[in-house]
Amino acid sequence: MTAEYPRTIGLILAGGMATRMGGGDKALIEIGGRTILERVLETLTPQCERILLNANGDPRRFARFGLTAIADDIPDFAGPLAGILAGLEWIARHAPGVAWMASVPGDCPFLPHDLVARLHAARTAQDKPLACARSGNWRHPVVGLWPLSLRHDLRKALVEEGLHKVEIWTARHGIAIAEWPDAPVDPFFNVNTPEDRMRAAALVAQDGDAPSRAAPDRG
């Protein structure tokens, strides 16, 4: 990890139920002979101090990756905010001195290599406590940067208010937007359906192991 931004721990969100894929773990889907989780780790690990995995159920299915797996402590699959809270609270307990967490979904095989740096740059330039990514016209609320200082407010929103929508909570505090192009390949393309899996495999076969590298950055 470079020194151009504060110490940041990465969180891969793999706690969903993958209903559109017929269940199972989307992070363990293979694209071009490698799991999506392997592809996410390859991109995110150099950008972060360490990587955590938010996953519910038996964590042994991820044991081969050597990650610290953290389950939600908010019941009934409360959505990605519950996973984000779990990550923030783990960092507060186990990583003193780290004030930031970057989150990504576990189903995005083509993440950008400058993700964390540009999220930090956006929140600094726009003077906001939070940041998330946008590609083209689409905002990606869980591709985000989260300060540990807001974890108590997040728990209150989840537990006392029953608030589950990411964008409602982030709007309360102010969120910066970091921009990426969505062509020739959207770096936040995610595998939600069997058709998405086929498209991702075709992109890898056509353009190599990381087709998003062909997408030019916006300044």
C-alpha cells in the first residue's frame, strides 16, 4: 500500500444470499479458471493494509484464502450495511490506529487498481466524510470508503431505526463521488445472474485477465 492516503483496511462483502444465481457464494464463482474472490484479492490487496471478508454461515468454505471472516451481528440478513458495520467494529477492536475502511462487493471481477486512492482523493477534494464510486450514470453505494468514526451512528440506524438502505444513511452524512468510465468495460461490472457470468467469462477470454485495465481513467 502506498503512503498517498491514510491506512485503510479492505472489506469484501460476501454476505448476500445470491438469489438470482440460485443461491451459493457469488465470490466463489469461477471466471476464466479463477474465482471472483481471487480476482478481487489480487486487485484490492496491494491497495490496503489487510483484507477482511464479510460472510455469513460456515466460514470454512473460504478457509483456503486465509482471510479473517466476519459475520453480521445484525440478524435476518440486514443487507450490506450490516456487513459494513461488522467490518468497522472489527477494525475498531483489532486494528488500533486505522481510521478507514474500503468496501467492495464480492461479485466484481474487474475492479480498478486505483480504487482506494481515488476514493480518498474524492472525499478530500469534496470535503465529505464518506465516498463511493460511480461509473457512467451508475452509482455503486457499497464500493465505498467508510470512517470508523461513524460506526456508532450506523449501529443506531440499523438497530433502532431498522434502516437498511445504504444511500439513505450515507446521504445523512455527506458522500463524495469518485468517477470512472464505464467503457470499454465497466470496472464495477458485477456477476448477479448466469448471463452475467457468461459475459464476464467472454470478456476475460477476449481481452485477457483484467479487461478493465483497457478503460482510460478520468482525471
